[in-house]
Amino acid sequence: MSYYGGFYRVTDTLRRFSLHREDSSDSITAPLFKDEETTLEIPMKSYGGISGTKTPPNGRGNGNSNGRTLGKRLEKRHELMVLCRYVVDIVCALALFGIILMMIETELVLFHRTKSTDVIAFVIKIGISASTVLLLIGICVNYYVEQQIKALDAGVKDWQSVIVDSTWFYLSAELLVCSIHPFPGDLKLTYTSPEGESKKVSIDAVLSILMMARLYLIAKFAVVHSRLLTDTSTTSIGALSKIKINTVFVFKAAMTNYPNRLLVAVMLTTLVVNSWAMRTCENYYLGPDGPTTYMEVMWLIATTFLTVGYGDKIPQSYCGRYISICTGVMGVGTTALLVAVLARNLEQTRSERYVFNMVTRIQIENRRKAAAANVIKACINLWRVIKYSADDKALRRKYTDSLKTYIRQLRLANIEKAHVGEFNVGIIEVSETVNRIGDNVEKIDNRLIGLETTHDIFANRYLKIEDKLDEIKTILQTKR
């Protein structure tokens, strides 16, 4: 039985190995292994996705007759990963295609409303619905492929056995989010403004804005194309460490490697998407009174995102107010991430901290030496004043105050030097010190073991010498 990559492989027959020759007529060139002798046969069931092998008629098993080997499983997993990446690409492309069609239809209805545009908008909505149906099918296929990958990793043949309740929840949530889109036709509802005015408005504005939630698929696209997922070694390490290579893991890695690019991308995306959503809401529900240019809406979104809130521009509809709330929440989160990134970038590295501490200690040591020299000078001057000018109290007070000042400077330099030494010790230094202590203790133990061995050798030699002397004494007595 041997262990390969988390799976046990047991051969069909265990051959007997013996160092004792049963037949004395065997020559020294006779083989030690006897294949014709089968001492134990173990039937293997399917565990971990690898089924056991049956003994062929010739009695020799190859280990690959009825089950998949580890190499085949890895090939199968690679094929499923490529298929999953291909499906996610199609799903993301369908989502973006539907969003683009939706934006075109919204712009036509809002700012180019004619009889011909109504027909074009209806055709575009049919295209949006068709792309949505294909998108939902693609999401289901993506989940099916992911469950097959999980089943292969878990070592089971039935992919339905790895489905849990959370899988159905996430699938239902994705289908619900991606199914929202402006349907063909013009469904109108009664809308009451904050001022109390009621009128019939189309529901397409809300559906169009909610359709922007499909942009989460870009994160899934980034995950499946990330080097952290495409690299086999990284995936293996993550599997052994029980770390899931998912969207959160890739986001953390991107924040570690490219924090500036990621934050700029998030801010620009928020500015563009929320500006378009705010403009759509205001123009749908306010009509001619709503903002017609992106510049006005972008100013409102920017002040809300940066939590400034000048108050010169405010949303006039409930939909616009909800978008402002979402923009403010996203601005607070992005600002917190920006502060964390700036704090980490401004923090000194380990090497920089060592150099800074070394330079600081040198400067403090120079100040301490200068203060010590000044103390000695002040003591000498004070002694001379006491000896030769004892009546001059002003001069004596001057050198006494100078001595106290220099002594205080010397004490402060010593305190600062000790303070710098405390900050120079961190977890890494403590770990290195512990490792050095462990190495020294091990060396001492080895030396003690060596001393004990040397002591035993000398003791044996001493006993042998005593035996020889006894023999010599016996021989001499015999000759006498």
C-alpha cells in the first residue's frame, strides 16, 4: 500500500520477500521476489474517486483497469476548469451585452422619444430578454460544472451528493438578480413624488438600474482568469491548506499587490455607474425638470461619494435618494480602504526600520557622549570655583546650574537609547532569538552526548588495561 496525493493505492497482490533461503539449491543469482506466489489479495472499493483494481486473468494488476489514476483525475479537473472558464466568459459577455442594450434603449426612450423609437425600443427589449434567458442558462451550466469540480475534489462520482443548501440559495439569488431586466412593453405604475404629486410612470427605470447588479459577474470573471486559480501549484497549496481560492481571496491578493489600481478602478466604476443611474431616475420620474447633463449628476455623486454634501444639488425622487445612500455607503467603505492602504505604504519596512533605529542610536550615542563630556567639564569648573573663588556665589551658581543641565541631558539620552532598543525588538527578532537558543541547547545536548560516549570509551579502555595488567601480573607470578 502506498500513498499518492491523498489516495491510497493497493496493488492486487502482495509479493513475499524473504531473506532466508528455503531451498539450499538456490544460487545467489536467484530472484528474491517470487511473483508466482500470491499471499494476499485485497479487493478494493471506490474511495476518493479512485476505484480498486481487479486481478486480471494473468494475475498481474496494472492499477488502471477499472478506476482513474491520480494523473487522469488531474487531467479531468483541468478540463473542467477550462470549461468553467469558458462558461464564465460567455456568461459575462451576455451580461455586458444585455446592459449595453438596456442603456441604448433607456437613452432612446428618455431623449429621443418618437414613434419609430418605440418600435426600436421594443425590439431592443426583446433582445435583452433573449440575452437574459441565455444568461440564466449559462449560470445554471456554470453551477453544474462547479459541482462536478467539487465532486472530483471530494472523490465522489455523483455530483449531486456535494450539493448543500447554501448552493441552492446562491443559485436562486443569482438567477433572481440576473433575471431582472426591462420587459417588452411599457408597464406603468402610479408614482407619488416627495412633494405629494402623483402620476403614471414606467417601471423600466427601476428595472434598468437593478439590471446593473449583473456587474458582479465581472468579479467572477476576474477570479477564473486570475493566476491564483490558473496556476496548478497555487491551487494545490490552497487545497492542502484548506483555503478556498474564491472572489474574496483574489480581492485580498489584488489589494496586497495592486491596491492603488484597484481603488482607482472601484472609484471610477462607482462614479460612472451611479451617475448614470441617478440621471436615469431623475429624468424618468421628474421629466423635463430632471437633470439632463452628466456633469450635474456627476457633481452630486462625487460630493455624496466623498461624504462632503454641499447641498447645492439634491435628488428629487425616491429612487435618486436610494442611489445617494448606496453611493455614500460605498464612499465610506472605499475611503476606509484608502486610509488603510496609505497607512501600510507609509509604514517603514523591516530593513528601513533597522536602518532608522541604527542611525537614531548613533545620534543618541553622540548626544550622550557630548553630555557626559559637558558633565566632566562642569565638574572641573565647579571644583576650580570652589577652590579658588569660593566667595563668588554667582559664578558658583552658574556652574552648578550647568552641571545639573548636563546631567539631565545625559539621563534623557540614556532613556531615549533604551526606548529605541525596545522598538527595535519585534516578533521576528523574538522568533530568531528563540531559534538561536534552541540551536544552542541542541548543540550542548550533542556535546554532552559526545562527552558521555567519550567517557564510556575511556572506561572501556581502562578496564581493558586493568585486564592486561592482571594478565601480566599472573604471568610474572607463574614464572617465579
